[in-house]
Amino acid sequence: MAMEQLLEVLQKEAKLSTAQLAAMLGEKEEDVIKAIARYEKAGIIKGYHTLINWENTDAHRATALIELRVSPKKDTGFDEIAGRVMNFSEVESVYLMSGGYDLAVTVTGKTMSDIAMFVARRLATIDGVLSTATHFVLTKYKDGGVVFHSDYEEIDERGSNLCD
Amino acid sequence: MIDYNSIVNNTVRAIKPSGIRKFFDIANEMEDVISLSVGEPDFHTPWHIREEGIFALEKGRTRYTPNRGFLKLREEIASYLKRHFQVAYEPGQEILVTVGGSEAIDLCVRVLINPGDEVLIPEPSFVCYVPITQMAGGVPVIIETKPENEFRLTEEELEEKITEKTKLLVLPYPNNPTGAVMGRKDLEAVARVVERHNLMVLSDEIYSTLTYGGEPHVSFSSLPGMKERTVLVNGFSKSHSMTGWRLGYAAGPKELISLMTKLHQFAIMSAPTMSQYAAIEAMKNGDEDIAYMRTQYDMRRRLILDGLNRIGLRCFEPKGAFYVFPSIRSTGLTSQEFCEKLIYSKHVAVVPGDAFGASGEGFVRISYCYSVGHITEALERIEAFLKEL
């Protein structure tokens, strides 16, 4: 089976049934079930999430991107510090970056000041962290490949050209 | 008060409207309608192509182009046709850029048809061939293709309709609305008849990039001896999601292209300039877009086919375009009744098959130019609809 194709479809449409996936890919359903189980076991499929636009809810939520400059450890490089950073439940993602800083960390909290306090108390104080720069997310236009901002949402303007 | 009916052209007045207006009016007034009815891609024109259109505007390139279209564009079209379909056309004299494939069809018919000439039109097919023939003074002769042949045109069906007056055969494959394709063998059989009876062919290949399941599209003019008998019509609308740019082309014998250009220059002057700049980019760097969109359509095609067969609407496997054409005979309803009931009870819009010719009765056209989520939702509603019948 075209593994990449299955993964690409799943990445966009996690709610499809295995029968529907099999039909789309021209495979047997049992093979699709096996392949998904294999990907889950191998850590290729890491989970199934729902993309929520929190801005449209009453929930208080703030997100920030934090640039961390760190000094890598002699034996473990960046891995050890990254491990410490990602242990915090406030941390949503941690990427090792090329360029002007080392770790890109996404943090969510109830308010901006929660996040600021978290960075100051928890991240900045980790041994090996040289500096932090916190950038608050003001609005999400697009996330996970999906347009969030209603001004930019797709409107299907197609009509029938068979009408007259 | 002027009685306009008495002064207008009789032929135009007599042309039947497509008859599904009422049906779309219903759809437009409803909320929460899931439509599977349109005949154009849901993909946007790829950005690199749109950008070339924008650049053309920014640079003020907004004047007429040569009547035939920019030579650069015709060269790129020639290269594209050679690359994808192994047909060689000389860009200087054998290609004309038109306002959509439809204009090319109209020009071709008007150039070839004298009053009384018969034009063979396989149906079900797109709605324009009959009125265009009538406007040219020709006589449309319908060939009803059959579901047991997967709506392909057979040698026998063709032979049966030929008379002394037959001038032109329209070959609308890959087909809207059935999704039928003609393979090489099918076309070779048609070519034998065409040769034998000295016919001309209008090959409308607007869906040529959208074929699935292995065998790539075969251009009719690539068959031995057929190039001199064929006007090939194609365009950018379906292959590059460029419907609104209104750009297509005809490729054929230079004598015919030259006469078509004569009509085009008086009625149209030249196809839209910004669109032509965008189209050059589409021809040069658009092959990956084509492959991507085809892959996406193919997955949706299999999804919807599987879904329809599962819920009991028998459907042959369409190998082209972006439509499925299931039989609804098992419901005991006519196509019109089926579509009306479906939209009233479940707010799902599909097109009655008889909109594409009488032989489409008993079928509906379902388009899969929609997102996977949209398609699965529609399938669920159709399933519920069938259960309630």
C-alpha cells in the first residue's frame, strides 16, 4: 500500500472509517487496519486530535512561542534540556531549530501573565538556558492546515452553469 | 409594444432551455444544502499560475493579444500536447486560443457545417453540442450510448446513424456526465468508421488529464490518419482549475484553424490577455498540479463509488472526468422525481441524468469536486433517503 498516501489522508481526515479509507486507496479494509496498527505501534501515527478554535469559545486561553537559546551539554547535546522543557504540561511543542536560537517552544496557559510567569520561573531557570524571548500569539489565522479566521474561510461560490 | 418573439431569430427562440432551472432555484432557496451538482473543480487555480495573472495586471499588460493568442502560449500548448498525448501541432498555424473550450466547439461546428449537414452527437453528454449545431443550421443526430457499454460509443451504434448527410462526429470523452472514457481500441474502431465514411471529428478532450485506473487518455488525433480529420478541443478549466479564466484552445488542420480564427477575430478579437499570461505558466510549470489534483479526485472517486454501491445505487466504474453516474432505476422514480425528492427531504442536490439527453433518464449525475467530508455527509443523507423510500 502507498504508505505515504494513507498517512496523508489520515492527517487530514482522521474520522474516516477504515472501510472508507480502503475504498479511497483502492485497498482491502483488513490491510488498512493492519497498516494503521503497524504505524501506531512503530510510533509513526502518534495520536488523533481534534482541531479546536478556542478563540470562538468562552474559554480563557493564551498561547506563546518562546525562543530558547541554550548551551548544549557535552554528552547529551540538546536532548537533555529539551527533555526538561517538554516535561511541563504547559508546553505543547518543542522543536530544535536552525538559525538564531535553539529551541522553539509553544506554551499555552489561561492568560498571558500566566505564561510570562511560567517562562520566568520554570524555563529561564533551567540549567543551560541562556536566554528566552516570548512572543504571544494574538490570533490564529491558520492552524494544522485549516483556516481559522472566519474572514478567510472558504465560501463555495460555484453554481450551476446549466441553469438557463 | 414590440413583440420580441416575432422579431428574434427563430432558431434561437426554438432552442430548448436546459430544464433544470427550477431544480436549482429550489436548491438556492434552501439552507443547509449539500450540493454534489457543480461541474467545476473545487481546487483553486494553483498560486504560481494566479501570480502570473497578477503580474500581468501589475505590469499593465492588459491590451489585445494576436487573434490566435500569444505565440508563446501556442508554443507551450504544442509542447504540452506532445508531452502528454503524443500529438504534434505546429503552433504558428494549427492552434487557436479561444474563450474556453466552448468557443472552440462553437467555431469548429460553424466552420464545418452547411445547412442540412448532420452532426452525430453521443448522449448522455454536455448540453452545448445540440444547440450549437442548431445555430449553425446543422441537424443534430443523437447516438444513445448505453450503460452496458459503460457509455462508450461503439462502432455499430455509430455506423447505424450515418447517412449521406453526415458531416461531423462529436467525441466527448472523457465524458461529462457519465465519466466514460474511450480507450485506444474503442477509438480505433471509431476511426475505421470515420475513415470509411469520410467524416470529420470534433474531439472534446477538456477532461483529458482526469483519467483513472492506469490507461492514460488517448487523443483521437494521435491515431493514424485521424489528425487531418480532427479538431481537438481542450482548455485549462478542468486540468488546471481555471474555469473562470475563460481560456481554451483548438488544434487541428491549418485550413480549419484559419477559418475558425476568422470567426474568432470578428466575434471575440482575442482571448483574455491576463489569462493567457497565466496559462503560459500553467503549461510550463503546471504538470505537478495536474498530478496532485488527479490523485485527489481519484481517491474521492473511489470513495463515492464504494459508498453508492454500498447503499444500493448501482454504478459502473467511471474512469474519467469528475462525475459518477449511478442508476436510480431501483427506486422506481424518474431522474427528475429522484432529484426533487432528494433535495426536498434531505437537502442534497444532484443533477437528473436526462438533463444530458433522453438516454440519461434513470440516472443521476453526481459530481465529486467536493471535499471528502462533504462527500461522506452527502452519502449518509442519500442512504437515509433511500431507506425512507
